[in-house]
Amino acid sequence: MGRTCRFALFLFSGLLSALGEGGPKLSEESLLWDKSINLRGGFGFKDNVLLSPTQNQSSPFSAFGFDAMLIRLPINGPQFYVFLSGDDYRYLEEVGVDKEQTFIATSKLQVPLGQAWETGLELQYIFQNQVFDVSTTESDLTTIRLKGHGIKGTPFLARKFSEAWRLQLDFPVTRQYLLEPLDDYWDIGPKLALERRYGHRSSISMGYAFDWRLYDRRAQLDSFGALQRGTSLDFHMHQFELVDRHYWDEKRRWRSDTKLGFEQNADNGSGFFDYHRYQLTEQLRYTTESWMLRGQVRLNFYDYQVQRVDPASAEKRHLTTLTANVRAERKLLKKLRVFAEYEHERNLSNRESNEYSANMVLGGLDWEL
């Protein structure tokens, strides 16, 4: 984790310098900072660690994680925050994988430009060491041990038309470094989103994004999946989404999050990787001083336009991914909570090698420092 921590500190120092000379002149009285640090730990069990379609390898595991945030509230000037989060799972049985890890570092600077305009920059670093299903964008791979780093920079410009309406243009650039057999790539492209706020701080937004993915070394495939040597592979993705975050009561105890999405992917060759993806995510959350209850379902359907179930068949490939998660937290002391979580993950497809199911249970304690 040494390099990830140093990278997070680099993001932090770089954005702080943006608030120094040459930035807005802020008096010491106007600076309002807040921070939070949470540690969590527990034990769990997973019945299909490798996400295998044929042989389930199960194991108990120990879990450790943390969240840390430093934020400057926008009092007469810019808003700035740094958020760090990490999770480490250690499997206690021999299942072919000894651990899974994730680490995320995010920094964001928002600077007002008068009453209506706002600009800023968001930087993000992600480290992944996980068993992951890569079959949606890979031809001969299903679930593998994915290990890599991702760096993302997103400058943005926003225009507020009223207290209710806001339009924002992002231009994210992502560089992904992955260990073999996966290939490194760039993601480049703009995103435009229109948001309307209503009710008890609820919001609904519509967005469109274009993503151009450029692989470093991957070659195109013909319509039967055969390698086309001497070519380079690019993806062009058009993404549309509708997101509604709704608070159902004045105290904002009940909240629902609904996301509807559509993605069209087209490669620059035969169309072997072309697909239409339809997405639905629904989350319901209940929060009080002592309790937090949450349930979420995420559903994706991939409809491939050219790719077949196998070269000898005329049947086009399709894939459905389902993830369902429930979590409960209960406050024991002022800064100590107990939590329990269950997650079910399932793939359904007309290609048998893409099908699997996995269940995970986890329980433990969360301590706010």
C-alpha cells in the first residue's frame, strides 16, 4: 500500500496548492474544515470465491477496512475534499486465491465563478486485486484474478440556472494499468448531465456520455472470434442514464435511488464486441439515529449484435448479471456500530461458461475515531 498512500498524499498536496497564492484569498476565519476516520473489521463466508460455473470453492474470510475524509466546506470560496477508502479480505481456506483488496483515493476541488458558474477538477486513483468477471469485453476469458491500477482526471464546468436546475459538462480521462492477460487502455470522452432538485433535497438527472476506449496492444477479431493480426482494437461507447434520488419524508429517513441506463458499444472492426446493455439499479435506504437498513438490486442485460454463442452456432450471445445486497447497521455506543451484510451475485447466459452464482455473508464492527 506504500505507493497508493504516497499517491493520495500527492493529490492532497497538489489540490491544497491550488488554494494558495493565485487562488481565492480566504481569511483564516472563513476556513471551515471537517474530518472523519472509520475503521471496520469482521468475518464472513463466501461460497464461490472464484465465481466458477462448475466447481464452487468456498471459504470463510477475515475482513478489514477503513474510510477517511478531509473536507473544506464552501464558506465564501471553493469546496475541497479528500476521500480514502480501502478493504482487505483474507481467505482462511486454500481456494486458489489468498486475498482480495481494493483501495480508492479521490480528491475534488470546486471553485465558484460568480453566482451561476462553477468549475473544478476531480482526481481519482483505484487499486484492484479481485476475482472479477471480464467476459463482457473479453473473447476467451471469463472470471479471472484482476490486478491493476487506474488513474482518472475529470475537469468540469457547471452552470446553475436556478436553485432547482443545474447543467454540468465533464471531460474525464482515465488510464488503466492491468496485469496480463488483460491489456492496458485509455478511456477518453465527455459527459453532459442536466439535474433538477425538488422536494426534501431530492434530485433527478439525465445524462449522456461518449467514451472512446483505446487499447495498447489488443487486436481486432473477425465476426467468428478469430484474431486479426496487425490491427488495433478501439471501443466507442454511447451511454444514456436517468438517475433519481428521492427522499420520501421531511426528516429524510427514507430514501430511494433509481438508475435506468442504456449503453451501446461498438468496436472498430467486425463488430464482434458490439452490444446493447440495459441497466436497472434500485436501492431503498432507511436511516435513524441508531439504525441504518439498506437493500439494493442491480440488473444488467447484454445483447450482443454479432458475437455468437460459439462459432458453429447462429445463436447470438446474451448475458444477464444480477447483484442483490442487503445491509443492516446498529449503533452500540456513540462511535461504535455493529453491521451485517448479505450479497447474492448471479450470471445467466446462453453460453454456459459465463454462468455462475455466488453468496457472501459478512458481519463485524465499525468504529469512528
